[in-house]
Amino acid sequence: MENRLVLVINCGSSSIKFALRQEGQSLPLASGMAERLATPQASLKWRAGEQQQESALADGEHRSAMAALLALIEQFADQPLSAVGHRVVHGGEHFTGASIIDAGVMDAIQANAPLAPLHNPANLNGIRAARQVFASIPHVAIFDTAFHQSMPAHAYRYALPNELYSVHGVRRYGFHGTSHQYVTNQASLMTGLAMGEGAWLSAHLGNGCSSCVVLDGKSLDTSMGLTPLEGLVMGTRSGDVDPNLHAHLARTLGWDIPRIEQLLNRESGLLGLSGLSNDMRQLEQARAEGHSGAHLAVEVFCYRLARSLAGLAVALPRLDGLIFTGGIGENSALVRALTVNHLAILGLKLNAEANTSLPRGIAGAIQNIGSPAILVIPTDEERQIAEESLALLDAPTS
Ligand code: AMP
């Protein structure tokens, strides 16, 4: 069948994001979100082209939200769905790529729940509900961690006693794999290389932020680790701090683990540094008006990003280019300029005019002559999930 349809699902504890994707199309046929599930305020919002609608979900459980999606799909689809692609956060070491979901795969997702206690159980909930409602088609799991399973041990091991790794799985896993994979594939196409070829640094800068180094389609290292807290400064997450900070706060302030987790995940990052906001748009405006906290937050964000990228570059034999993506990477000319300014050591030189005049939502090159490519590429994780789901269906079974 041509131009097959895939329903992409990203299920959280109280929400289901979805997109109905058609093979070969860059935009979804329909997309939206069921929110506040399991409460009386449960609702389903969607848009399809010019049409959009919000309606209450009478019985706001995951299963009835899926049933409402089925009705919606029947309205917009001219053929049956070929697959449902599910975003799953943590695949641990078990999953190195997309997997057709069966009972064994569901058990393995459950077994990885200690590594992502908020996300994996919610993802599984969505899978169970979707398999009931869309019972006759294959369901595929796509893991945020899988792309980084190509990292060598010298990149993924912490300098901790071996048993913590071998018995308890304490190692660096990395996240945002779907996004880093998508934008590096696009970067190859934009620069005339074969799909997946090239030596890239990738910066996914949204509310969560991570950097990644990719050589010929394989992640060699990334800034996030055992959890998505490691690495870069993010909206409300601290990124790297001295690991002894925990003990210091416990000793000097009497804080317990939940309080420290709250601090590092919800009160830090751009929000903590600026004392104002986790939102880069607001910080840029406040910085322009002379707010010293906003100024500091943006400076630290860009310096730490550049430091991470320069560190990751040691994994490459050469550098074909640097990619900016995510809400901040795609939209903030200021963040791109300040970051590249710190990266002269890699030969990166920005074309200031191209940087500021790039239209929103459009991919483009913003480097000066003689520099490795500097690319702005809108990420599209749903498209990547849909394409990987179909590729798995097409793969010969062994
Ligand atoms: P995401 O999680 O990918 O949706 O990205 C969210 C982040 O992107 C927030 O910090 C937003 O402030 C930031 N963002 C979105 N649009 C802009 C913009 N035009 N300029 C600067 N930052 C932006």
C-alpha cells in the first residue's frame, strides 16, 4: 500500500499527545492532545489543516481517549492505519532500536521502569489502551534512549564501582535520541551527503536540553546520562552540578532527597539563575531591558552549551557541522550567536545576517565561508517515529 498511515502516540500520566502521519508527508493529517485524563475536566483538542476543535471527554480514562482518537481518525483517514508508533522514554540496554510490541516487549519496558519511574509506566498505560482500541494492527515502540546505545563504554560508563553498572544498570543512557537522529539525517541531506552520513554536533534546546555527537548515523556520546538531569542548563533543570552538592545541602540545610530533587529538577536552570522565568523568549526580552538575572542565565546557558559541544567534539575525526534544534535552537538567534562565539576553537564562524534573518520553522545554513556547516533544523520527532515504525514493518524478519 502506498502513503501508509501511522498514528503516533506519546502517552504521559494525564495526557496523550497524538499525530496522524501519512508516509512521505512533512505535515500531520491531524494532531492534538487529550489532557487532564482521569479528571472530570478531561478534554480532547485537535487540529487538521484549518479545522480545530476542543471537546470534553465524558469518561476521561486513557481507553476512552483512544476510542475518541479512533473516531477522529476514521474522519480523516482514507485508508486503514498501518501501525501505531509509541514514544517510550527508557529502553535501558535492552532496546537498541524500534521494536514491534508484544508481551515480552511490554515486560521489558516494565523492567526498565526503575530508570524512568514517571515515564515508562505512563507509556505502558498508553500502549495497553491503544492495543485494545487499535487491536488488529502492529504497535511499535520507539525509545528515546535507543539511538544512544551505540555509545562506546568509555562514553557511557561512570567512574563508579563495576557492580553498580553490572547489577543495577547505573550508566549513562542519554535521551532525545529520536530528535538527534532526525536532525542529523536531515543535516546529511541538506549538505549533499548520503542519508545518515557525516560528522555532526547536535544541540536539542527545548525545555529539556541535550547535546550529542553523531558519526555516520551513530551516536557516540551525549550530554544526558542515567536520567535527563545530567548535562546542559535547561528550563528548570540544573544540568551538571558537583555530585557532592547533595551531601552538602543535606549537611548544611538538612534537606532530604525529595527536596533536593525538587530543587535540581524544578527550581534550577534558567529559572533558578534568572530568578524570573524558564522561558527563553521572556529572558531574551528581560535581558534586552537590562535584567541582570536574565543576562546571567543566558550567558551561563550558552557557555555551558558551548563547553559541552567542544567536549563532545573529541569523539569526531573531523567536524562537518553543528545543528541547532528544539524551541530555543530553532528560534533564538541570540543563543546561537553567543554559543558559536565560544566555539572558534572548532573553526565555527557564524554569518550574523543569515542567523538573524532565517524565517521561523524553516531549515537553513547560517555559517560563514570557511566554517563547518552551522544548521538550524526544525525537529520532528513524530515524523521520525512514524518513519521508523514503517521501516520496521518493511524490514525482513529473521
Ligand atoms: P520546546 O520544549 O522545544 O517547545 O522549547 C521551549 C523553549 O523554546 C522555551 O524556552 C521557549 O521560550 C523557547 N522558544 C520558543 N520560541 C522562541 C523564540 N522565538 N525565541 C526564543 N526562544 C523561544
